[in-house]
Amino acid sequence: MLKQKLFYRIYLHLFQKKLLLHSLIKYKMKAGIHPENYRKVAFKDMSNGYTFVTGSTVDTKDTITLEDGIVYPLFKLEISYKSHPFFTGQNMLIDTAGRINKFKKRYGAKK
């Protein structure tokens, strides 16, 4: 937990410096080609509860208040890198929609 707090403080410090730098430099972007609904969105892995925030244009109706006290739009994921077997090194089956059972029923081993 201490490492996470230290990392967060360093990240916040660097992020603020980057914002300061961007406010000093004036950028001119082309008009009419950028999405208007780009904002910070919280993505939540429903299999293990892991939540992360990133910029996105995804349409959502749910919201979530995170530890920092800010309310973000919420997009629910079935799987993320925190629960995917390739990244975790574990062979676990996460079946939230019943797809594995449906496959086994349709193409199961014939006796």
C-alpha cells in the first residue's frame, strides 16, 4: 500500500508538471475532427473488482465514485489484464455469460 501511495504521489507530481507545461504552450488543433465526448472514464473488471481510469469516448449510463472523491462514468468489463490468464499466469475460466457451457453443450465430446 505504501508503494502505491508513493507511486501515486510521484505520478501526480509529474502529471501536474505536464499540465503546467501544456498550459504554457499554445496548441492549435484542427477544428471538427476531434471527438467532443472525450473524457475520463472508469473501467471496472467485474470478475475481480479492479478499476482503472483512462480517457475514452465510450457511452455509459452508470457512474462510480472512486477513492479520490471524483465521480466518473463507469464502463463494466468482463475481463481485463488483472484477470486474463495470459497476464496472470493462471488457468482460470471466467464465464459470466454462460458461453463455455453453451459451447460444451453444442460441441461436447460424443460418447
